[in-house]
Amino acid sequence: MALIVQKYGGTSVGSPERIRNVAQRVAKFKAQGHQIVVVVSAMSGETNRLIALAKEIQAKPDPRELDVMVSTGEQVTIALLSMALMEMGLKAKSYTGAQVRVLTDSAFTKARILAIDEEKMRADLDAGFVVVVAGFQGVDGDGNITTLGRGGSDTTGVALAAALKADECQIYTDVDGVYTTDPRIEPKAKRLKSITFEEMLEMASLGSKVLQIRSVEFAGKYKVKLRVLSSFEEEGEGTLITFEEESKMEQPIISGIAFNRDEAKITVRGVPDKPGIAYQILGPVADANIEVDMIIQNVGVEGTTDFSFTVHKNDFEKAIGILKGVQGHLEAKDVLGDDRIAKVSVVGVGMRSHVGVASQMFRTLAEEGINIQMISTSEIKISVVIDEKYLELAVRVLHKAFHLEQEV
């Protein structure tokens, strides 16, 4: 018998029929003797509907009241799923985040979990109940309802698994696992049987949308075994996200190709090459709460330098405006921008023990006439910025070059 936490996203519980399907799946695990805690999101589209409704009343909704409002989406789902389980003859009980007491800080709309009181859940599990908990929400020290921000239900699932010391946390989504790359771009992409937390963190941060990075960070910190499964397939082992030392066989050199279309590049040309210039450029950008990703600095002629960096496309115009505003102070010749770029990355813990990955990547792109504009590396990943129009070609040729179409 195992204690399993299962998390189901909005598409998995998007209709009464799908909620019944989830109940049937839960019942199978329960019949095998497992203790089950289920975390659910709001029905697909419901959170967006509630936010739009709030904006009809208040252009910039008050964060505290918005959390009160959007948290109701999950409250509907937990009640419906509990009813579906009861209809099947199972004992079930639903809890909001506040009822479990998922204690968070008071950062409305993006709260962080501080502690979880698992006592009620343990008592219910020991009494034979399936415990159904609302994802995405908690309560602060003053009793205010809070929400956890994007990917919050994944984070709730992992946090409950950590608090309960669950044997496994299963994340059910509309895909059947983590793939070597997006199958919509490369049909030969293969599902990974397992991937390390480090690799999954890189894949999530580099654009893979299977899991939110925050939940992977949480799982890695508290050593919670994660498994990604499809909620629309009856069978399948999905992808296990685990620890490198637990892998008995040698890791492949590269586990996957990640990409991101959501970045833009900004270049500040001809600034004085002197100490502190990087801070003078990036300081005002950081003050505007704009996150910077890749950075490159080239020493130019006559004591000047060109400084390039990438930001999210949503922040592109704002960042350009800020830098043009301080262009004179920076003594910069020009501020240029390009929002038609893409980032492509190769990821794999096997890179630690294999040389030549970078040269293989660069040679493969060169053979296709794809120019590299920026390069960033870490111990287990190499990222390049290229022209957006070459993104799909780059993903396909790199996938082939590193033999990812084979079973992994």
C-alpha cells in the first residue's frame, strides 16, 4: 500500500463527464489498497472567466478580492469530484486550501506556501476517505484567502506530497509524459521514461510547458518523486522525474531539446567600456521589474562596448523605452531591438561526462546555415539565440544530431 497524491488540471476536470472519469481512475487506485489525496484545478476556462468578470467591475482588480473570487473555481471542482466518488460508493471529503490550512504569506495572487497542517488529511486517510483538496489556494496568517499564481495547483500537489511524505506525486495532464522535444514540431520525439530534476528544471525554465518550474523546484527541494501522466489514457507509466543518483544506467548525453519563442533581444551599442556600465544598463531595467535572461558583452573599437541581453516579449517595448530614456546618460550610440528571435537549448546531465556537445550543436546549426546570435551555457545545458524563422528547423536537426529519435 502506498500514499499517492494525484493532481488533475483544468482540462482533466473540464466537464461532469471528465470529472466522472477522474473518479473512476481514483477508484482503481483505491481498490488496489492505496491511500489517495487528489488535488484539482478549476474546470478549464473557469479561472479566466472569473478574472474577466472582475475586470468588468474594476479595471485593475484589488488583489485580495480577486483571490477571494478566483479561488471559488477550485471549490466547485472539489465538491463535484467528491460527489462523483460518493456516487461510486467511496468515502470522500473535500477541503479548500484554508480548511486544510495551507498556510501562505500575504502576497495576494502570487502567494508562497509556508507550511501545511496535514493532521486532518491523515485522520481522513486512516479512516478510509479519499481526500480531495483545492489546488492553487491557501490562507495567510490573518485568515485571508490567497492564491499561488500560475502553476499553483501543481505546486499544491507537490507541497501536499512533501507534507504527507507521499510515496509519489502524480501530475495528470493532457500529455502522457515529458518528451525529447515538442512532438508538434518533431513527430519523431520520444517520451522519456525518466528525467532528472535538474534536467526538468532546465526544460521548464527554457520553455517546456509540461510542468511549471515552481512545482519542480519544490519537488526537488523536498525530494518528492514526480510522475507525469495523461488523464486521457487508461494505461501508461508516463515519465518519472527523479534524482540523478537513483538512475542505475548511464544517462544519455542529451535528454531533450527545449525552445522558447517568447523572448526578444535588446542591444545597447557603443557605450563606454568602463567598470559599472553593465549595472548602469541593467539597473533601470531591473527597477522596472523586468527579468533579464541571456547577456553578452562585446568590446568594440576605441574603448566602447556593445551590450546585448534578452527579455520576455511582453516586456520588450517597456525595456526599449526605458533604455532610450537613459541613452544620453549611458553615452550610448544606439538602442536596438529584435523581437523576432527564438532560444533553442540542448539539455542533459550526460554533458558532464562528455565533451564536444557544444561543437556538435554549433556544427549542426552551421550546416543548415543557421546563424547563432547569442550563446549561454551551464553544466547541463547549452542555449543559443537564433532568428525565429529557423526555430523549427533547428529543433529538428538538433533532435536528429543527438539521436533523440531513438528509444530513451
